[in-house]
Amino acid sequence: MPSPLFLKVTLLLTCSNILMSFAWYGHLKFLHGWRLPLVILISWGIAFFEYCFAIPANRLGATAFTGFQLKILQEVITLTVFMGFAKVVLGETLRWNYLASFLCLIAAAWFAFGFKAGAEIGLK
């Protein structure tokens, strides 16, 4: 069972990624006839609220997880959210190669969180 901290960080990152999907990709569906500078400003406005979730999630998560773990978790959440966004908002279809790529990231998360301590490889 995941810890309450892990669940809270995951929820905050999920909210963040829902907003970011709209900031980065929502204009592909909704703002076709709008001028690019205005679309950029709208996206920045949405991204402000995205940061209101992402920054607390990372600060809270950093109390128990490494930066590497937080980034890998964020990427898995990003793709999970985007899969739903692409289907529901953009009307796109999930293809086998996208799913295979996503499963590789799930494996990355397992490696990041599945072991208590690992040997450093000496990259600095």
C-alpha cells in the first residue's frame, strides 16, 4: 500500500499535469482561429495554476524521495494523464507502440522506487 505522502504527491502531480495538458495541447482543439501571441498568453495563464500544484508536490515529495524519483513519477503521471487527454479532448487513438513506450516508463518507475538503496555509479 502506498504511503499517504506518496498518494498526496501523486494527486498534486496529477492535478498539475491535467492543467499542463490543457496549457500545452488544449489550443490544438480549442483555439484554432486565435492569434499565436494570445494563445501563448492563455497557455501561460493556465501554466501558472499548474505550477500552484507542481511546486508544492515537489517540495512535499522531496522530504521523502530523491529528485530522480520525483522526476520519474512525474513522467509516468504525465503520460497517464496525456493518454486520457489525447483520447477525450484530442480524439486520438492509443497505438501499440505508444503503449509499449508507456510500459517502459512504468518499468522505469519500478526501478526508481522498487529498491531501498542502490550503488552510485559515480557520475558527477
